[in-house]
Amino acid sequence: MKRNLIILSAIVMSLTLAACENPPGTNGNANANVNMSTPLAVATATATPKYTEEQAREERARAKENKETIGDTLDDAWIHTKIVAKLIANSKTPERKINVDVVNNAVTLRGTVDTAEEKAAAEQTAKDTEGVTKVTNQLKVAAPAKSTKTK
């Protein structure tokens, strides 16, 4: 479990660094102001960080250990990686009590959560993930069992 958490933390950090537009120690405005007389280039879509087939195989193996399904495409594996990392980072979702299946860019959430808020937060996290075309929320809400211990 610790190993998975470390790996997922590394993924989250990689995603965070990949999202940065400016390298550390630079001033993004300074670069923008250098050639004001030069016409602006047409903005192009930013590509996702380089996600390799090897990383996809590793993600599929981790998913299989958690009884999750990932389709055969790099997109499916990449979407799974992003959603799992977001769920772990979100304090409103119960970490790995949620199973994430991704096939053909469609996400299915399975498992049991403690509150309707957790269920809604997990669904919104999946919907807000780039590349997701559909989310099926099969999460069940069941309050945790109360302890019978007396003090």
C-alpha cells in the first residue's frame, strides 16, 4: 500500500510539473513582453505529457491488483492514472475505497463511500478529467459501522 501511495504521489508531482508553463526561476511576464512588435503565434493545443506504453502496462497491473479494468489504449491508462491521483489528493473522497474502470474513455466508479457528498465529489472528479467522455457512478453510500466499544 505504501509503495502504491509513493508511486501515485510521484505521478501527481509529475502531472503538477508538466502543467507548469514556465520553468522554475523564470518570470513568465518577462518572456511575454520581450517582442511585443512580433505578431503572436496561433495557440496550439497543448499535448499531454509523454505517456508511454510501459507506463500504461504498469498502470494496468496496479489496476488489476485493485480489481479495476483499463482498456487497451494509452488514453484509457492515462485517464485512469489522472483520476486515481485526483481521488487520492482530494480530501472529500475516500482514497482507494473507489474502484475506477476506464474503457474507451468511459469511466465507471464502483465501491462504497460514507456519504452522498463523497459520491458526488468522486463523480465530479471523473467528469472534470480531460479525455473522459462518459461517467457511470455505481458508488453505494453506506455510513461506516459504529464502534461498539465503551470507554
